Amino acid sequence: MNCIDHRLWILLILISLPPSLQATEQKPIVNSGFATAVGTTGMTVNGQVHPHGRYTRYYFEYGLTTGYGNQTPTRDLPPRLAAYYQESWDHGYGGWYKRDGPMEYHDQGGQPGGFVRYCSPTSDDHNHDDGIGTLHLASYVYTGPLSAPELKDLILFLSAGDPDLRGAKVSLSVRGRDWVANGSELLWWTQSQSNIEVGTNPGWKRANWAYTGYLLTDLLKTGRWEKAEYRLEHNSEHWTFGGNHLQLSNRLNYPYWPIDQSQGHVNCDFFHLLAFVDPENPPQGAIDFDEFQLVYRNKSLVFSSNGGHLTAAPRSDSDPATLTDGWRHGPHRMWQSDENPKEPLEFIYHFDQPVMINAVQLHQNPEWPTKDIELEAFDGNTYTPLCRSQLPQQGMPNANFAFIVKRGLATEAHALKVRILSGYRKARWGLGEIEVFGSGATMLPDDALYQVNTDIMNLRPGKTYHYRLVADSNGRNRYGSDRTFTVPRDAKPRVRTGLSSRITSTTAKLNGRLNPLGQPATFYFEYGTAPGYGKRSPSFYGGLQLVPRTAFVNLSNLQPGTRYHYRLVAENDAGRSHGADAAFETLSE
Ligand SMILES: [Ca+2]
Ligand SMILES: [Ca+2]
């Protein structure tokens, strides 16, 4: 049988198979999610898209009828989770900054090697008392440009200073040392800036968001090293806006900035900290941290699924794919030349379509460090110099900082040439990673479920709107189901009773979500064994932000083996609201 016959036979077999056995095109999954209020004229709408790895854009349709009539700006699904930052704390603090210490460094006893220890109590941070409440800061790390010159050497420049952490994965080891939380919670925190070019002048924003979708506090109970692994779910129900403190007059720089934009530009810092701290009864003990790893969106234009393709590389036993694997350095994650290079070593990356290069970041190979390097951009006709620089031989304080970053390049390119001109050692020259950032590329998403959200503003108070998520993949639209939201009629708080947790025979934590809708709010939980509840928790300040926050109380002196009903209640000057009834049962003794 010749080749053509062979293919015909396969075709005939495929046609004769029942449809259930034929490979079918996987359709994008599109789900409309629920919506949360942004003050009395806006809503954050959530949804999910599974793009099956295909380039996909999305938007939300909304309107007073199922005819919709309006739509949010169309956005690309973010590129793949394929950029990595890791800190082992085996050789010091690794650039993690400790303004309000005490942080202790221990060179052994970690998981494995060295680790850092946070000791409580530390000083109260009141900057967010009108949002999530009082904080105790642990150690943090800077991701992007800062106005403080004394900190410039501590900046990691993730993605040249503008990392996209939407849906990022976090893992680390934690250990509680005689830890007594006293109602506080250990959680993830980000600071994101807009208009950073104006410095700290009017127009600068630095939005703070707490990820309240995953609390690390329970891992501290055992006194042993425990591994925390979680995702920053990109959904407005999982976040609490840090907010500001209006009594501190210099804190007008912490206004609301939507989650999608804030998490797409975590260009200031991130860390784990203690939130919901009661200054009268602060947490006690110590927390050990080790082996932190962050997996975030790889926006590099030379990353293959973003349209960058290596078309020329020097001969070497080393795999040049290690230069675009998303890792700054590490075994099997770096490239080195063959022995005794005599002339410049050239790499050429072609782009699927012309791009605008705004920044490049080159990471060192600490074992075989490159010294002088130059980059050239190809405009379709000729190569012209993009930048020339000298890489640091070693990073300070560690290899994560062994890089150069060049920003503000604004150069159109069809291709990019990277030329290693010299090395610090004669035997070999090497590099850890090449990253190029800019615009104009078509970036493929992960073959995974995405969460998306968008703020819709200028809505009419009290009105009910229809909305749905629309995803466009390969020029075909797919539609999530129709849903509705009702914009708040007035500034009365919005509340939702949540689940109970940490239930023992005499204690329980009651959770909920509270939106103060811009006016100072207080909240408490009603609870009891009979209809009408009968008891109420102490009242707590719920802040005055525009968006929902996590609110909870810890109950004690409960009766063992008893079923309790509860609901969240909140009030501000505009009125009082209560959430739905829920119930839990204490453990028997
Ligand atoms: Ca370690
Ligand atoms: Ca690498």
C-alpha cells in the first residue's frame, strides 16, 4: 500500500467511527461568575474561562435586559504561569527587607538549610485601619521600582519591575514557635502602584490587597515545618482591599485600584503578614519561613508561547532553552558555552510578529559569568544597537540579584540579537535567563482554568442588570450563562454570612463578607441555639471601603455538642443589614 492509500484508509476509518470515538475540538469553557459591589455605582463581575491553551480574549456584556447593549473592554487572557522566583534563605535574608523587625536569620535548622524567623509582637501598622484593620508586618521583598534610593539594591525587578501575579502559585514552608494568634491571621499581601512615574506626588496610587482566600494560621499550630501551597485565586470574593487610614493625613496614596489591574501589576512588593491584629491583645510567639517559591505569568517576548523563537545559537553542549525557561538561575536552568570561547557568542530570537521592546533583563550564570554583553534589534532590514552593558559577576546579596535590567527602550523589533562579548572566566561564558518585555505579541494562555474579573462603573443605583462573560477563541465567541446583579440602592452595608470554621467543643470562628460601601461600618454576629439568636458577639470596626472585605469573630464559652444558628450584621449611617441564617454544631466533649 502506498502512502496516499494509507492516509485514505485512516480517513475512512475515522469517518466510520461513531462520533463519541472521534477526536473533537475542545470548546472553551466559559462561566459567568457572581458580582460584588464597588460603592453604589460599580460592580466587579467575575467569571471563568478554560481556553485549552488557545489564544483567547474575553469581555463581559451587561445591560438592563438580556439584550445587554454594553460591554467591558476586551482583554487577553494572561500568558502562562511560567516565570519563577525562589528564595531558600540558605545564605542570609536574600533581599527580603525587615523595616519593623525583629527578623532573625538562622543558618541551619530550616527545611532545609537556613531560614528566617519573624518574632511577634512587632509594631502596629495603622495605615489600613479604615480597611482591613491593624497589621503587623513580617519580611517582604520589592518587585519593582521604588522612589527610595536607599532601597534600590533590594529590588528583584520581577518582569523588569512589572510582574503579573494574576492566578499566581505560592509555596513555602512555615513553622509556628509557641504561636498564639489572638485572632490575627497570617496571609499574603501585595502592593501595586499606578502612575509610578510621578513619584509620591498627586496622582500616584499604591493599592494594597490582602489575599483572604487562604489563611496560613492553622499551619502554625503543630510547631513543625508545614508546607503551604496555594494559588492567588483571581476572584473578588477571595480578596480584601487593604484600604487606608483617613486619620493619617499622609496616607491618601492608598486608594482603591481594581484587583485585575493591581494583581496584573504587582510592581511594589509582596509578603506574608499578620492582619486583623488586635493592638490590645497582639499575637505572641514566632513564625519561621523557608523555601519560598512564586510562579507567576511569563510575559517575556522571547518565551516560546509568547511568539519568540531561537533561530541561532552558539555551538555548546548546553541547551539554549535554559535561557528562556523562566528561571533566573539554578542547576539545569542556565546555559554555558563550550570551552575557551574566542569570539562573541550570538543568540538570535525572532518574533512571530513585530514587537515593541520596552525592557530587557539578563540574568547571570554565577558559575560561568558573562562580563560584557550587547543587544541589537532587527527592524526588518538591519540590526541596530539596543543596549550594551556589563553584567555583575555575582549578585548581592545572592544570585537572584545577579542581573542587569534596561528599561525605557521603546524599540520596534522583528528579531533580537544577544551577543556575549566577554566573560569573567576564560574557560566558559554563560547566562541564566534572557527576558524581553514590551507589547505587540500574541501570548498563548495555559491549558488551564482561568479566573477573570472586571470592574463595571457608572451603573445606576438600585437597578438590576443582566450580564454574561464572553470569550473569543479563534474568532468564535462562546457565552457564559446569563446572570443578574443589583447595584446597591444606597450606602447601607452589604453583608453575606459565611461558613463557620475552627470548631471545637466550646469555640468556633464565624466568617462573612462585609462591604461598608464607603461609610464607616461596624459589624457583629448574632448567634444562639433558638430562633431569634439571643446572643451577639462584640462589635468590631468594619472600615469604610467601597468593596467587600472578610469579617469574622471568634466565639468562646459555647456548649459542647450543640447546634448554633448565626448571621452577620453590619451597620453604618445609612442603615443596618444582616446576612442569611447559617448553622454549625460544636463537638461533643
Ligand atoms: Ca532554606
Ligand atoms: Ca534559565
